[in-house]
Amino acid sequence: MHRLLLLGCLWLLAAPPASSIFQRPTGTPAPLHLQYLLEPLHPTVHTQRGATATLPCVLRTLPHNYRVKWSKVEPANYRENIIIITNGLYHKNYGPLSPRVRLRHSHRYDASLTITDVALEDEGRYRCQLVNGLEDESISLTLHLEGVVFPYQPSNGRYKFNYHEAKRACEQQDSRLATYQQLYKAWTEGLDWCNAGWILDGTVHYPIINSREPCGGRLLLPGVRTYGARDKQKDRFDAFCFTSALQGSQVYFIRGHLNFKEAGQACRNHGAAIAKVGQLYSAWK
């Protein structure tokens, strides 16, 4: 059994992947503006890292010479990346998600997208588009990972990262740069942090619950304050990272007066490794 650790240590347990599947119940009418696609009952699918999630896309009827195209909207560059295209008989996968996606195909009207071993970068907005000449139509769905946002800075002080360094720093700590939606949700849940940090789309923000002098003054209202888009090469700030607990993982502690080298060896003696910052935050959350 493979295990990871923290001084506390993190280890992976054998656990079956969960599934997240949402479907419109029988008898619920679809909105009139969709002729070929059923509107999903829940436009947001909730899941966790390492699980299997299904984004529903079901046809009401099968038009002649149709195709269904799945794509993902990437907030970092505002592009739609194609994931899979099918004509009902054959399909082709595209891009980095290709090895982990398939069509559910529980019946001939079912074009739902199943993602296995869900990763942090899979969170976001997806589009199922029916391509049928002049009568194209689509539905949008959001894949939401349960997780935690945390501020991060290097050991030598604040405001040391340009955008690319912040992105790498989060990835090295088992996380990724947070989206604005993730940072906003964290603020509503109590995140109060005076240092500004990069997020995924290249903008810089800091969330304030308690207005105070060192953080813009007492007269400014609480909120997610923004510096807007900054120069990704030259400007330097901290980072806001997002992580989600890996399904079947566990963080535990080894007691003792240990330096870093000794702590690493203590974890290895238990078949594990010192946990990263993101793993510690996800275990705490």
C-alpha cells in the first residue's frame, strides 16, 4: 500500500471511487428553448479529487447527421478546449483529459461525459453542444470540487512570486492556483487575509472580513478586494492556492523532537512521506 505523510504523514487507503451523476427525473418538463437536449436538473455536479464524476447530457431525440461536442472553458486563457466529439456511433477524444474521459452511453440518447480519477484542474465549466447545422444548441454544467483555499508565500517573505512562480509553488504543494469563484467562496466562509495574491486567471486579490488600517483602511467595506490584472512576469505577490482531499488519503502525526531530516526518515520508516502544505490544509478542512 502506497502512503504519503506530514510530520504528520499522509497515506492512501484502498477505497472505491465515488460517482456523481445527476439526471432529470421522469415527467419534469424541459425548458422550451431546448429542442434536442434535456436541461439537467442540477447544473452543478459536486465531487472530490480521485472520484468518478458524470456530467449529464441527454438528447430528447436524434436528429439526422448530428454530432455532440464536449468542451471545457479554461479561465486562465478564456478558451474552450474540446474534450470529445461523437456522432452516436463513433467518438474521438482530444486534449489532456483524453485518457480519463468516456461517454456514459447508458442508452442511445445518452451523451453524458464521465471523468475518472478527478483531478484539481478538472474543476470548472463544461459545455455539451449538439451540432446540427443551423439548429445547434448547448447546455453548460459546472464540475465543483469540495476543497479549501489557502494563502501561500515562500519562507523568505511575502510578495516574491510572479504569476508563473506562484503557479508552480501551488503545484509543488499538492494544489493549484485558486479561481476567483473559489476565493470568493472562501471569503464567505471566513478567509481574512491582508496580503494580496495571484489567482488562476492572472488577476490579484485579497479577501477582507474585518476592515483595518494595515489592509486598506477601516472605511473600506469587507469583500474580495482586487488589484486587477497584473504583469505576469514583472509583478510580484503571494499566491492563493486551492486543494481538495484525495479520496482514500489520510494525514497523521508522529510525535517527537525531530529536525526536518529526522522527520522525513520517520515518515519513510512508516512507508510514507512528509505531507505537503496542500495535503495538510485539505486534511484540516
